[in-house]
Amino acid sequence: MNHYYFVIASKHFLMNEEPIEEILRERTAHYKNIQKDIDFWFIPNPHFIKSLNINHINKELPENYAAIVSLDQKFIQWLKLRIGFVVIGQFQSDYLVSNIKYT
């Protein structure tokens, strides 16, 4: 079973007010340099978050949200410190996030 960690916020905040694209691009380049597989995903409107029954997070979700999901807890904690104004959480799943459908 995979243990996932995530940061979630409004899509507008993540895509327009914070340098998420740059942060993820730099992390991707770093992973390529050290020959590590990508273990994070940017997911707009990840409907699976609402199905996790994480009430304290579901109550705070805006209508149009996005998440960064990772297998690396330290990366998610770093993102929380780096960009602030986000909610973090975790879940376990037998399915890889990269195979989950979202809109």
C-alpha cells in the first residue's frame, strides 16, 4: 500500500499567485540529475480528495482547487513552509496516483 502526502489549495492560488511551476520544474530537474523517479504530481480538481473522508480538509476546500501529491513527506512539509496558505494531509492507497483519473 502506498502512503501519499499532499498539499492542497485553490487552483488560482497555486497556479497564479505562487511559483509552483518553477518549483516543480526545479524539483524535476533535480530528480533527473540524481536519477530518481518522479514521486510527485500536480493534480487540478482531484476528486479523490473528497472521497477520502478527511472532514477537516473537505470543509476548507474551495470550489476550484488543486493538489500536489507526493510519496515524499518532507517535500510536502517543505512546500507548506515555502508557499503557506495551504492545507496538508495524507492517505494510503493501493493505487498509484498517476493512474487516478481527475478532471
